[in-house]
Amino acid sequence: MRYNTFVLSDSIDYAANTTKTVNLPKHGYITQIDCVLQAKITASNTVSANTDALQRLVSSARVTAAGDTYFNVSDGRLWWYWTYFRHRGAITLDSLPSAGSTATVRTVFEIHLGYYPSVPFDPTVVIPTVRLSNPQLEIKWGSASSLGTGYTIDTSNTKMYVKVHELVLEGNETEEMIWPDGLLVPRVESSTVSLTATHTNLGLRHDVPVKLVLHNSLMMVEDSSGDRTDTDVTGFGVILVPERETTLDYDEHWYDARIANRKRTEVPSDIAGVYLLEWPLISGDEAGFDLSDRAVGDVQIGISNGTTGGKVHFLHIGYMREVR
């Protein structure tokens, strides 16, 4: 087995409100992709930065191959905070330049789909690009207004560098030797629930994806202004509908959930409006919650909210046993 790490020769260059793609290598089995955002930004004499300004510069991202989607996130903030929580907050995030100055700022968005995010060559869940047709990473950019007001982006010096970690079979090695039970391939999807009415008793329901093993889900609450908030959602829970059982119940206890989440993930500071749900806590199995035989609607996240106008975003990270 060979362990390769390299930066792609083609970067993903910035263009406002435009989708750009880069081809992924077909040498082996991708275990991790580091997407390093580098942006040269000029601030006018009067500026007002958005919350999560740099994260908003990425509108969405996908990893696809011949019609199949392996990673799909609809908001750069979801992607970044998923990275943040899995690495206990040890993620570089530069501040935007102060008024009247210019600076190059950086942060990283990671795609690591296996069980062990601290191991770049974690083989537990991989993208088998060696035998996929046209594997690509796709980024949709935001614009200068994503950062706030008073900022200008230098388009010639703003881009995303893509660093790939992959496993490559050598000699007589075969997939069956390395993965005797078959490959686990990622299935990552995002969705949004609008808070158009108030709900009590976990009355607003979100169906989690099924026909997969669900490993973790990131939940982000935003208010009517599009900023993360701890006040619009008052609680949530995980509901097993056929069993008529609520297995995780934080109804009317959003702050208790936040406190428990920070202790468990060991992040260095409170993050308003964000909760990382780790499904092994529900299933008792470190591999996640096996929903392979479940139907849509069997497992739901229930939400209680006392304020309308905002949204709840979900990023669900899971995997499937590959059928060949």
C-alpha cells in the first residue's frame, strides 16, 4: 500500500456567484481532501463583517462521479463547523482585514469521511476514484457581500487549494485484501427546514436520510437575518417513529444540549446555534446508526421553536456498503 499526499496542480479559482470544478485524481482511494481557502481582501474605511464571513464565501460544495454524489453540502458554514467540531476547534481561521487595509486570509474546509478524523489515511470510508468515471470536486462561490459590507475581493489572488490524501494499491494487493468486508463509500447530504410557524413538544419534524449508516449530523440554527442563534430553537430530540420512542430528548433544553455538546466535543469555545449529533450515542454502536432497512419517516429529528422567520440547516454524514 502506498500513502500519497499532494496538492492538485489546478486550484479552484474564485469567481463571484459561480460554480467551479476541479478533477480529482484516479490513482487510488481518497481518504481525505483538505480544501484551503486563500482570499486577498481589501477593506474600505467603513466596514461591517458578517458573522462567519469567510465561511460564507463558500456557498456550496459537492464531490461527484458519473452521476453519483459522495459529498453534498449546501452551506459553507455547515462544512466548516463540521470540520471544526471533529478537530476540537483546532482549525485555522484568519480574521478579515481591518478598515482601510488589505490582507490575505485563510481557512480550511475538510472532507474526511471515515471514523477517525485525526488520521489522514483513515481507510474506514473512502472514495474509490481509481474506478470512477470523471470524479470532481465542485465549489460554488459566494461574493464580496457574503463577507459583509465594505469589502473587495481580489479575484486574481483568491482561490481554493486542494490537497488530496489517498491510498494506492501496489503489486498483488487487491481491494478484497484491504477491505475484506467490502468498501464503505460516503453518502453526505444537507437539507434545510424553514421556521414558518412555532412548535412545541418537538412538533416540527425532519426526516433523517435512510438506506445508509448514519454517523453524525450537524445542526445549525439561523435567525431571520441569516445569523446563527441560540434563541429561535428551544429544543430538539431524536424520535424513532415505529417504536414511538424519543431516544434523545432536549425539548425546551437547547442550552443544556449545547453544554453537553461542548463537553463531549471539547471545542475551546461556545458556538451559538450549532450542535453536532453523533449517532453512536443513539445506537450504542461506534460505527453509527444503521438505517439500511428503515423507511423515510422512521427516524426523525423533532424541533421546538418559539420564533419564526429563521431556518434549521442539517448536514448528515453517513456511508453505505458498496454494491459491485
